[in-house]
Amino acid sequence: MTFADLLASAEARETGFALAVPQSWHQGRTAYGGFSAALCLAAATRAGDGLPPLRSASFSMIAPVNGTVEVRAAIVRKGRNATWAEARITSGGNLVFTASLVFMGPVASSLHRNDRPVPATLVALEQARPVTYTSFTPAFLQNHFASRHALPPSPEPQPELCRWVRLNERAGLDAMLELVLLGDALPPGVLPLMNPGVPVSTMHWQVNLLTPAPQTRDGWYLLRSVGDYAEEGRSSQRMAIWNADGAPIMAGLQSVALFG
């Protein structure tokens, strides 16, 4: 079932909705992080009529998101230019995922800066080779995403992943919702330095949207995650997304638990 189909068939609840998380959207025993984040964005959008574009959000992965879940959202504050919303996912009556979201319209400014170039050794989308999925590949990637290697092979493992990624079933999805759904599709940046069988779990994900209206060619986005710190079972990574023409779309940070 596509994400748009899931939203369309969700059971309406006061301030939100309920649905069963399909196994095809799983990452281990929990729903894929981008899936849960997109559920929160969908609920927040329904809670606030006529919201401006999403510009920033933070997501906390508290416990596994699986089975039948309830997603509820509320508008916390509506200012002159910005609106704050919060969303929560519960499973079996327990809080499992939270989101804080900021929606903001344009404001006149004299400051213009854009210093987020794509990697210097980027492999063009048309020349990029497909990523080979294995038994360690999460179900959500195998069932819902296409991905290609965006950097040439490195002689030594590096704490970095960079791939072209596309959602397979995009019909009926708002562009911002599609971007959030896709934005966490890479494994942790430090994965090339690890045994592929080691369990990992995202704890917190923060994103800043660099455009109010994401656009790209044929659904392809360039995703990059760089692990710049790993100690005592936790890594910190910088994340970035560009569209197919190299325009910066999203910036992010993520904290990941490493169980080995």
C-alpha cells in the first residue's frame, strides 16, 4: 500500500487519525523514521487550516512505531509569520514518536547566502549505478524506494553515504510530504565503518527546509549523510538533500544509537 493510500484510508479520530503500519514500511521492528515523520506532518497539516510552508521540524523516536497507531496534532501558537505545531504518535496507549514543526511564510530580508554545494566528486544521476539490496536492507527501502550510488567507490571506508533516492509511488502526495517521507532514507553515515549486521536506531532527527516548495526531476533527490562523531554507542551526523539540478533543499542533523 502506498503512503497516499494509507492516509486516504486512515480512520479519523479527534485531532488526528489512526492506521495500521504495514510491514512493507518497517525498518526492523519499527516503522521507518521518514514514514513516522510524514505521518506527523500530515496530521499537523490537517490541524492547521491554510498553514504556510513547513520550514523546520524536529522528530524524536522514543519507542518502536508498529501495529495500529494513533497520530494526533495540535497548533501550539499562530504568530504573524510563523505557526508552531506539535504531533504525537501513540501505540497501545504509549507515546512512541513526537514532532515539533514550524510553518512560516516569506519575510522581506536583505541577507542572501547559499553555501551548500553538492559533493565535488558527485556521480551524475544518469551515470549512477543502482544500489544492490541485501538481506540487511530494511523492508521500506526494498518495497518503496529506488536508490543509486552518487559517489565513486572509495579505496578506504569513509563515514559517509551519498545516494540518489526516489520514492516509487509518488501520486497523490504533496511535495513537502514526499520530501519528509524520503528524507531519512539513508542508513547512518558511519555504516561503512561498521559490521552491516550491527543494529542501529535513530533517536532524534532535526531538519531545516531550504525552500518553501520542493521540486525536482522525476522524483530524484540527492541525499548525503556524514558521520562526524561516534563514541560510546552513539553517533552524530550531518545530513543534506539537493534536487536533481543541485539546488539545496533540506539540511539536517541526526543522533543515532549504535548497538555494537
